[in-house]
Amino acid sequence: MKICVFTTVHKPFDVRIFHKQARSLSQAGHRVVLLAHAEFDNRVSWGVRVKGVKRPVNRFFRIFNVFRFTCLCLKERADVYHFHDFELLPVGLFLKLATGSRVIYDCHENFPEAVYERVWYPDWLKPILSRLIASIEPVLAKRLDAVVCVVPDQEKRLAHKGCRTVMVRNLPRLENFDNALQKQLPKQNRLLYLGGLTMVRGAGILVEIMAILNRQFPELRLLLLGPFNEAHVEATVKALIREKGLEGCIEHINHVPHEQVPDYIVQSLIGLIPWQPNEQMLRMIFPNKIFEYMACGIPVIASDLPSLKYVFNKANSGIIVKADDPAAYAAAIAGLLQNPAQRKEMGENGWRFVQENYNWDMEAHKLLQLYHSFSQDV
């Protein structure tokens, strides 16, 4: 089949969209075109044709770019359209009515709760938007051919409203991580935070943790590997780093190619997930980074959120601490730094856990099975 994947929010080489789903569909023999905002026009990678659309000047004008995406989708004349953003639900419904093709909504988050994390919305507006999204999303989604979900409570919520749901968890492709382990790269004296940086995801508390650790471990470093979600968040965090005198202890790298990420993880001592509780974080959401840390065999220290406690109770691959307590984090980190045998044991537990239970190979067949059910009609 010809498949048109499109997103107005995510980058063209997004890990879930491109490296997991699009590549797997292409490897299964489908013709895959991916439309996304990009600085290039046309590129083929891993058998996927990626077509770039000029990026809007700001978030407000992104909504007007939706019309361009709709026109481009129509030109593709695809057998299946697979989109990844809540804001594209009307486009998906239009494509379904206009083309008769199959249409899939890939629901990355619990959007009614996720709206509380969007710093660009005023606080008074967030509960209104949350209720509005909770009402609109299932009404539109159930008129499509399938909704791909990432976590059980999300699937339960949408299935209860009449949507055809398939859960495809956001788990790591193991080949990149196995390759990094085989390189036997030397360990560096550093901690790692991987992923987008916001206050609710612990950007501020990470600085507080390092301020405490720096007194006992002055040579220890922290690598922040991922983008800040807003310029003012970056400015606030970097001002805090200067205030604490930690400029030489904390390094920030905005982006590295997906294939290089495992090398950074393997060379780190401990992976951190200092997420703070809010409406979304208290749901059963499973950050991809926890499984990527485990796939590289490093222990993890994380906040005591329900989903993180659930994973650690099964994997025994790290330590859970009180989410808003930097001293508890620092104590747990110090304990692991002083106990290499425990670090090694927890790292091996995590590696074994993802190899046996939590990896993309276990999820890809669910996605391919969904597409196979469509191919019977093409």
C-alpha cells in the first residue's frame, strides 16, 4: 500500500514517527511518504520518502499551514493516511470523506491532561481547553478507521467512547543500543538527562541536584541532552546555573542525531528522570527515555510517579525518590556513585528487562497487523 504519514508538530526524523513506525512500514514493503516541517524539500532515508514543508514563523501561524498539509496529502493519493497530532483531527476526517482512504490517528499523549503542561497557555484557559479536548477528540476520532494509543488508560478512554483502538507502545528499537554497547565506549564521570527540558520535567530541579552533589563530587558532570521547550525556560535554567556557580558542571546539547544518542547514554553513569507531578504526569505514562537508559545498561534514578514506580517494581533497575526533593535525588545518586557493584547490577537488570519485555520488536507487529487488516481491501 501507499502510506502518507504527516505531522505539523513533530520533526521529520522523530523517533516514534520515523525511526520506529515509518521505517517498520517501509521494511514491510509499503511505500511510505512522510510530510513534516523541515528545511529541505525531498529526501529518501531508510526507504522512506520525507517531504519537507516550510516551517511557519511561529506557533500561531502553524494552524494556517494545516491547509498546505491537507493539499499535499490529497496529492499523494495514498491508500492510508496516518497523522500524529491532535490539531489534525479535522484534516483526518476531511481526508476520510474526500478520498475514501483509510485514516489513522496516532495519539501520542493524554491530550486533555497534556494541555496543563503547555506553558504558552494562560492558567485560567487550561481547564477549559482540557474539557474541550476531552469532548472533541473522541467524537472526531471514532469516525476514523483506527486510533493508535501509547498507554493503557488512553486506550481505555478512547475505546470507551467508541473508537477502534490499537495500543503500540513507545519502546526502543534495540539495534542502535546493542551497537553502542558493543563499542565498549569508556565511561565518563557524568549523569545524563535525555529529552525535552521543561520545568515540570525537572529542568530546574536538575540544577538544584547538581548544586548539592558538587560539594561532595566536584568532578561530576551533568549532560542535558535535549531541547528546551521555550526560550524563557532556557533563560531561567541557565540563569540558575550561573547563580549556583555550576557553569563548568552542567553541559547542554540541544540535539544529536538519533543514531548517536545511545553512545551518550552508554558513556554516562546514571540516567535521571526528575519529572514533577501534574495532571499528565500522574497518569500511567511511560517515558521512552527510561527504556533507552535500560537498553544501554545504566541504572536510573526517577521521581515517585505512578508509571515510573510501576516500571521499577518490575525491572529493579534503579531508585525511586520523592519527586520534589533534590536532596533525596542527590543522596540516591551519591549512593550509586559510591557503589559500582550496585550500579552494574541495576544496569544489567534494566538491560535484561527491555530485551525480554519492552522493545520495539514487540510493538511493530501490532502496527503491521493493523495495516495488514487494511490491505485486504486494497
